[in-house]
Amino acid sequence: MKQALFEARHAEEWTRIERWLVGAKPPKPSGSRALGRAQNRPAAECADPPHPQAPPLSAVDYPAAYRRLCQQLALAERRSYSLALIERLRRLVERGHLQMYRPPRARWRWILDFFAREFPQRVRALRGPMLASALLFFGPLIACFVLLQYQPEWVSLVLPADQRATMESMYDPAAAHTQLGRDSGSDVQMFGHYVLNNVSIGFRTFALGLIAGIGSVLVLVFNGVMIGTVAGHLTAIGYGDPFWRFVAGHSAPELLAIVLTGGAGLQLGLALLAPGRRTRLQAFKQAGISGARIALGAFAMLVFAAFVEAFWSSIGWLPATVKYTVGIAMWLLFIAWLLLAGRGRGAVDAH
């Protein structure tokens, strides 16, 4: 095969690998000088201008692409292609080797980097599905809450009488509440209950995105309607003070985590419906891996919300000012983290 045909056949994949390695930023080697020179070489010297039709390479596809690159270098050397081409492929293989076989980071470093950089970056990379998820969840929640302030009798359409009676007994201002939000159970017992309940909701919200995204839509709307109805009903009948003091502390991590799992589920459904230039299987695989990492971070938020709910929100003797101050601080901190954390650092592959 002539060199021109060889380059034309493989140039697009080389460009994809180069672009991926620039974003991956492999660590500086401590061994070979040649590797050091290749690692420290400016990106503009190592990489061609981005190919206008080259789809981005994902972390999932990189190992197979790297193996093909090694085979192509061997072919170029065997066929005595130009020194410039062989040198380019060698540099690319060396840089790729550093990325493939670098020592694994300590687990605590990975966890810290995940929550400080990767997780919020992945959330922001899916801003479209995340915004849609927020509208599907908070829209019905706010609508139901406002509606019940003017039409309180409509609560019977969502909550049966026995369920309303249970809620009212838990948040009756006339009752002596030593623990808000529950009638019995220790903090540890309730922590386990809240973890199971919260994580199961988050898992369903994400996993049901497999049904072309429709499952995630239904779960988001249903939970928005239920939470808005409970909050609206208790506020309308004058039981709002115990209820809002209870939910203020853990509402931010819990509600935001539901929105994040919903956004990941919607992206999963979108990959099945509109895979773009990728095959449907490839798009689904990439969306599933990215969504699973977002779901992992959201599950950690749900566990944290369960901890706050069990050990802080349930305290009945704390004044409302303290509870609301902590609740507002939680919302500000979590929103700032999701919007600002990881900016200016190496971006993750969102595909």
C-alpha cells in the first residue's frame, strides 16, 4: 500500500487519538528522555488541526484505538514509509502508552477528584437533559403546591384519606414533637430506611430512562406531584411550620439528586432515540457509562441527604431560624458546587 493511501485511510483516527490525549493530559514520565520529549512537546506540534468530521474518541474506545495505532506504526516501519510519518506515529504511541499504563491513583485521590472535578463537569456537560429534568420535576411540584393554596380540596385527587391522616399526625403543630417527620424509630434505624428509600427512587429515575426516556419522565413528574401535594396540603391546613423545619436541611441534596438521576436517564433515552452519527449500540453504551457515573455521584448525595434527614432534620427543639439558615446554606453550597467546581481544569469526556 502506498503511503498516501495509508495516511488517508488512518489520518482521521490519528487525529481523534491526538485530540483525546490532549484532553487526557497523561502524567510526565520519569524514565526515557524520548518519552519525556514527546510528553512535553506542545500540543500544536503533536496534533493536526481537528478533523471537521472526526467524532470525539471516548475513554471506552481508546484501548482498541491504541492497539490499532501500534499495529499501524509497525506497518509503517516495515514498509519504510517516510521518517516524518514514522516519527509522528512513534510520538503518538509513546504518549498513548503513558496514558494506558500510568500507575493507578490512590483510591482516596480518585474519590476526591471525582467529586471535586469529574462529577460536576459531567453534570454541566449534560445541561440540556438536566434542565429538562429540573422542569419535569420542579414544574409539577410548584404547580401542585400553589394550586392547593387556593383549592385545598383537590388534595384528595392525589392523596387518599388514610395517607393524609398519617401526614397530618406527623406534623401536627399541637403535638409535642421531640422528633420531626416520624412517629417512632431511632436515628440509626431511620437513616437506613431513608437510604433505602432515597437510593431506590434515584435508581428508578435513572434506570427507567431505558424505556426511551419515558420512564424517567414519568418518575420525575410523579415525584414532583407527590412532594408538591404533600407540601401544599400541610401548608394550606396550617401544619407548615413543623414540615418546613423538617425538610429544610436535607431538601437540597435530595431533590437535586433526583433531578440529576433524571437528567442521566433522559440522556440514556436520547441516545437510543437519536444516536447521531454513532451506532445505536455505541451511543447507548457511552450514555450508559456517563450516566452511571452521574448516578453514582447522585447516590452519594442521596446517602448524605438520608444522614441529614435522620440525625439533623428530625430534631424538634431547634428553632425555625436555625433550620432555615442551614437549609438555605445547603442549597447555595450544592448549587455552587454543581455550577462552579472543576472549572479551569481538564474536562472529562462527556460521551
